Amino acid sequence: MTYSDQEAATIMMSGEQPSHLQRKASQAQAKADQSGSGKAAASKAQSEADRAAVPKHGL
């Protein structure tokens, strides 16, 4: 399994694996960044996934 730069940074900072929701949001963000389409929705999904991970990982 390979990780995006953002996922790798999350793992290194927290010592935890990103949640499934974070991985999916990160993939959507990477695709949006590459295509230029859907950036706002991907950014929102990424923020929500990160907020959801706070209780799980204690970020």
C-alpha cells in the first residue's frame, strides 16, 4: 500500500494509521488537485475526515 504525502505526514506525526475515511478523502483530494475539478468538495471531505479522526487518534 502506498500513501500520499499528506497521509505519510499524518502517520509520522501521530504514530497512527490514517482512518479509512481519511484515506478516501486524501485520495479524492489528490485526484481533485490533479484534475482541478471538485477541489472544494474534496477539501471539505478532507477537513471532515480529519475532524472525525481527532477522537480516534487524539490529534
